[in-house]
Amino acid sequence: MRSRPTSLLAVAGLIGAVALAACTPGSNSDSGQSASPTGQVTTDASTMGDVTLTVWDQEVRGGQAAQIEELNKQFQAKYPNIKLKRVTRSFDDLKTTLRLALSGNEPPDVFQANNGRPDMGAFVQAGQLVPLDRYAEAYQWGERYPESVRKYSSYSTDGKTFGTGSLYGLPQVGEVVGIFVNEAKLEKAGVDEPKTWAEFQESLATLKAKGEQPLVLGNLDKWPAIHVFGTVQAQNVQPDAIRTLGFGQQGGSWKTPENTKAAQTVVDWVDKGYFSKDVNGLGYDPAWQAFSKGTGAYLIAGTWLQADLGKAMGDNVTFMLPPAVADKPVATGGTGIPWAISSKSKHPDAAAAYIDFITSEDAMAVLAKNDNLPIADTADQEATGPLGEAVFKAFGTAVEEDALVPYLDYATPTMADTLGAALQDLLAKKATPEEFLDTVEKDYSGFVSSNK
Amino acid sequence: MAKRKSAGPPGEPRRIAYLYLLPAFLVYAAFLLYPLGRSVQISLYEWNGNTLATWVGLDNYADVVTDPALRSSFGHALVLVFFYAVLPLVIGLALASILNRARVRGLAFFRTVVFLPQVVAMVVIAVAWRRMYAPDGNVNDLLRAVGLDSLTRGWLGDYAAALPAVGFIGTWFEIGLVTVLLLAGMGRIPGELYEAARLDGAGPVREFLAVTLPSVRGEISVALTLTVIAALRTFDLVYVTTRGGPGQSTSVPSFEVYNRAFLQGRVGSAAAVAVVLTLIIFVISFGITRVAERNSA
């Protein structure tokens, strides 16, 4: 025990020595080729010789797993020369391990990289992704994937601007946040399905007066309210202004009368008791499960709940885009996690052929069959039930009308946290709409000014 | 046999002793000291985990002090120390001395019951408590059953109640460990000491203060060290129950480390928080052992 001070010193010295001797973090992560590859691309996978593709995906649940397994099997049958080495991980695991894998020497050839700045944005910045523009041209992805969808996996080549520039990933499925409606509850309260935003707000009041809980929201997990606020904001703010804020581009501002009105609307809904009392104390899953068992009339949520709610509620539930203020709908939405190619892959052409295969027209039918929402050719697909049909129709309309605005937490690496916490404050009336907007604006403008 | 040199302690010379330590030290260095050193180094950079890092010196540490959200997360950790360490110690002392004095039949059974939470993984505990704290969960059901409807709330979503609610899970979890540790210590106290105290006219309280408490000082120090460390590095409980919410009212340093390193791509800042947390844990647990040692000397 007496020698502790000296041994402490020794340890401290050692740690210091390690710190000094090691080189700058990130310096050994050779960032692959930074210039875009050029030259002819091969699109016929059968002529590519024997190739092994390592694929990392997170399609591990229910219908997601079913569709990718079926598509992989078809791909192998069609192109026996290309061997797929599939590695599956949960969403969280993929997110945390992909970063390290991409900076290592043997990254996967094809993988799913989340759209946002901390993921795809950071990978683009590090030159770890192959720009897909050449392949998009060769496979004519642009004709089936409209620009409003491609935006979600587009970055400038320096990774700083999100929502424009080169294409770095291609998603299989779409997502849109809309309103799940318990039709029996509306009928009981004598409310017609609202066609406009004003009618929707009226129906909330009517439902409340009839003793029904109008809106279901479980916000213990912080992020669910982002979708509710996004939906309200979309009816109050110009779509392009939301896109600037949502993609974290230069020149936007949260501190506008329109945003204030959106925040005030949410507060009004709290005051009028449209949500349950303990909105911040209720979990997201318990909330939609309660909705599926007959609590509440509306659930503002994403299309990813389609399979579960359809199974539980059958004909009793439908889905609609948020009723529009004017004639054109606007809704928060985006894509499933896009598939991307590593810039260190030795077989980018084969990797692109694989991505093309799992996003082809035939693949979209496989996706639909397994309860997923195909992102392209959506209107041509056959859904598995009435709720599925409503969801496909809503998403098809949203894409056709260019109605999608991005998830607001895409804006900056910290926005998910900032906005999530700020919305909990807003819902609990710990912050006024002005204070709420101040908090969010600070995050947005701080990032934008340091990202020039 | 050659005559041993008279100087120095018996046995092989010191240098040889270090040789014996070397294998263990190498493992220790490779898996603990090197990562620690790297963390310290990374904490001096701004780094997103992918691209080349930029040297920012002590900026990340300045953030720890100046950023109100980070500062409050350290404050929350200290509140958790009360729930994880102080409360279980008080309750554990009472429980252990009762179990020890009463010579209950089936002591082994009670000991197991009290210890049980320690056997269950923290994540499982957190999921279970999250359900119990839900607006329609067991806690509120219980309150309604006894007519305390006014107290019901969404515990984890209530700004005033969330942190104590999370802390209480820690109390429930640590009581078992503390009680069993103290029971073991009390079991070693010779019966004559109590007899002597009783002959001197000491009641149960006096007996506890004069005999039991001083005898288990070592166990108290071990219990405090373990529980304080558990409190300061709380991650899983917060991650599963509240994700730091509502607002920022239950965010703790370990959660911030995870958040920054893996979700926000601010690895340098995460490393700085981690280093500060390590230092605090080191200082506090060092202090506890020092105080206990000095008193027992």
C-alpha cells in the first residue's frame, strides 16, 4: 500500500506515453478512393466471373427477413457465379459496428447505411461510399425512383450537404407518417373521415366532447412526438422551408410565425386534452398496442405499423395522409434504410447488380407480398389486406404529389436528441412554443454555421 | 549452501518479482491501460469516428464544465448515488441487524429472497420496472387500490418523479447486495461482545451503535464502493427506461457517452465525458477506502 503513489505515477506516465505515441485518431483509416470512379459499368451479372459479395443488412424481423431471404435465393439461382455472404445484425448493432467496419481494411461490399448525417453523411465525408450515379444511369433507377425519394440518400461529394448531389444509396421500402384511424370510433361519435386539416381538428373536438380520447401518443421514448410535430408542422409551414430545416441545409429558420403556430397547435391539443394525460410517461409500443385494442380514435404514426395494426384490427382500421390544409397533402416520410456500396469493394459492379436486383420491379412485388411498403411502383402492387391497400395508396399519392418532407431529426447529428427532449418539454408545458423554437433553432443554426 | 546476502528482504530479489508480475501486467496493459490511454488521447480531438480527427486540446473538457446539459447529467449521477448507495446502506443495516439478531428460522431463505434482484440482469429489471411505472402499470394500480389516486402519474414521464423513480429501482436492486455483505460481517462478530455490552446495560440501539456498526466497517466500505460505482456508471437502466427523458431530467454521464460516441458521431466529446467520469469514480472510491482504512487503524 505504501508504494501506491509511485505506482500511480507509473500508471499515469504509461497512459501519457501511450497517448503521445499513438497517432491522430482516424489517420490510419485509409479513406478509399475519394474521386468518383469512371469508365464503363457492367450490368450483366452473369458475365462477371466468380465473385463473393459480403452483404451486411438489418432485415431481421418478420416480413423484412422474409423478403430478403426470398430475393437472395432468387438472385443466387439466377447468378450462381456470384456468391452472397450475408451477415445479419439488428438495427442498433449494424449502426454501431458499420462505422468501424468501413474504416477497416475489409469492409462489407454491400450494406445498409442509415440516411442521416451521423451515418451516411459521415461515410460520404470519409470517402467510404461509392457514388451510385453511374449505376443509376445504367440501370435507369431515376425513372422508377423519383427525385423526392432519391433526395433521402443524396449528399454532396464532401458529405456536407444533405438532400442534393450524388446518389449514395438505394432503399427498398418507403415510409410515410400519416394517421391510422379507428373507423368504428369515428362512426360511434358521428364523425365523417376528415378531408381537410380544419375538419380533422373539428373531429378532434367532437370526439373529445363525446368522451373519446381523440389522439394516441406514447412519448416516453422521446422520438414519437417528432412525428406528431412533423405532421402538424407540415400543415402550417411551406414544404420547401421544412426541407431546408429537415436536411440541415443553409438558409432556414425555425423562428418563424408558421413554426410558432405549429408548436402552439400541439400545445393547444395538450390543453384540450386530446392526448392522454401521461403522454411522456407512456411507451411507444404500449401506446400503439392500446390503440390496436380500442383506445383512442387516431394514431399519428408511420406506415411501419401497418403489419401489426392490420393483424390486430382487421377491417376496423384505415390509414390516411394527414388531411391537407389546401388541396395538396404534405407528410413526413422517407425511405427504409438505403443499400450502399463500399468504396473499398473489389466488385462494385457486382454489388450494384445485387442492389438493382433487390430493388427491381419484381422485387417490389416480393416486398409487397411480405407486408412491406415498396418504395417504387407502389401503386402497381397488390397489398395483403385493406389496411395495406390504404397504406400503398397513401404512399403512392405522397410520392406522386411530391408531398414528402424529411424527418426533422435528420437535420444535424444532435437534432434527434435536441428535438426529442424539447418536444417532451413542450408537451409537459415546461417550455413555451417560443422557448421550444429557441432550443431547436440553436441546434440547427449552430450546426449550419459550422458546416459551411 | 551459499550464504545469503544479509541486506534486503528474504526470498528472491525484487527484480525477479517484477518478472512474475509481467504476464498479468501485459494482459492488464493491453486490455485496460492501452484503451484508457487511447481514450485520453481521443478526448483531446474532435473526431466523428471516420475521418481524420482535429486537435482541439482541452475544449472537450471545457464543454463538460460549461454545457449545462452535461453538467446536469453529472448532477443526476450524484442523486443516483443517494438512491444506489446511501439508502440501501441504511435499509441494509437495519435489515441485516434484524435478521442477525432475531436468529430467524429459515435465514438462508430470506437471504436468498433479499439477494434475488442481484441475480437478474439489469436490462430485465429495467423492462419490468418500466411496465410497473407505466400510467396503467402496477404502481398506479396499487396507489388506486389504497385510495391514493391523486398520486398516480406516468412515473417515468413526470419531471419531478422520473429521477427518483429510476433511482428507486437502484435502491431495490442494491439492498440485497448490501444486506448480504453486512450479514456476513455481522455473523463474524463474537457473541461475547454482545454479552459484554448487555452486561453493561446496553439496549438494542446502543448495542448496534457500539458493537455492530464498528465491527462491520470493512463491509460498509466494500458495499459503498460497489454501490457508488454502480450508481455513477448507470447506463442500462436509463437506456431502457427513459432514454434520459423527460427532457433531460434523467440523463447520466454514461448514457451521454454512448449517445455521443455511437449515435451522434462526437467521439472526442464522448471520450472526454468518459475520462471525467472515470476520474470521479476513481476519486470517490479511493476516498471511501481511505476513510474506512483510517478509521479502522
